[in-house]
Amino acid sequence: MKKSLIVLFCLVSFAFASSAQRYAIIDSKYILEKLPDYKTSQGKLDQFSTQWQQEIEKKQADLDRMYKDYDAEQVMLTDELKKKRQDELYNREKEVRDLQKRRFGFEGDLFKKRQELIKPIQDKVYIAIQKLAVERSYDFILDKSEGITVIFADPKLDRSDDVLRYLGVK
């Protein structure tokens, strides 16, 4: 009796294990850092970033000097000249903010350069992950580099339509 229970338990365990979902965990940051193309592209991106940051810092230093000069000369200026200098300072300040936004803002030059240099490498890694998933029959591949993120999920496991049906949406 005892042997038959053990055998039955093993058979049931095997049945559950064979129908279990297969998953893998990767670290995309680790993978990217091991790729020579990524290191080269990241170096170029860092150079652009440094160059643009220096450009902004230079303009900011010029603006700071203009403010300092204005504060020193303000007492001797007529109202008309004060207004003219304040307008000039405002315009220069706006220029610096606009340059900073153009270089580092959302969809700015840095974003575009990253898309140009880094995105093709990330796409190559993603394709390799998909091939691995299909080749080894993984249902899920999770990325642990920045929290757990699903990188690949077998579409046949997606139950979104079932949830919509339960909600009465067709």
C-alpha cells in the first residue's frame, strides 16, 4: 500500500511538472555590458552628452556673468537701459533653458542619439531572446536587471480576451 501511494504521488508530481510553465531569467544589463558594440555606442553617447553639457555650462557661466555685471551697474543705469538689460537677461536665460531642453529633454538630441546608437543593439538582444525562448520552449523570460520585467511571453498564454469576455466586452 505504501509503495503504491509513493508511485501514485510520483506519477501525479510528474504530470504536474510536465504541464508546468517553463520560464527563464536573464539580466539584460549584464548582457549589454558584455557586447563590444554596446560599449562603443555607450562611449559615443557619453561623449555627446559631455560635449552638450559643457556647451550648456559655458552658456550658463556667460549668463551668470551678465547677471553679475547687471547687478554691479544697475544703480547707474536709466530705467530704459535697465529694462533693455533685463529683457536681454531674460532672453539669454530662455536660450539656456531651451538649449538644455533641446539637448537633454524628452525626445531631445540625447534621446535621438540613444535611439540611433543603442536601440539597434537592444533590438538584436531582444531577437536573440525570442529565438532562445522558441528554441527551448520557454513560456516566459523575465529580466532582472531593473526589477522583474517580462521580456517574452508565449502569446498562447495571454488571457486578456478571456478577461474582456468576463467583463462583457467583445
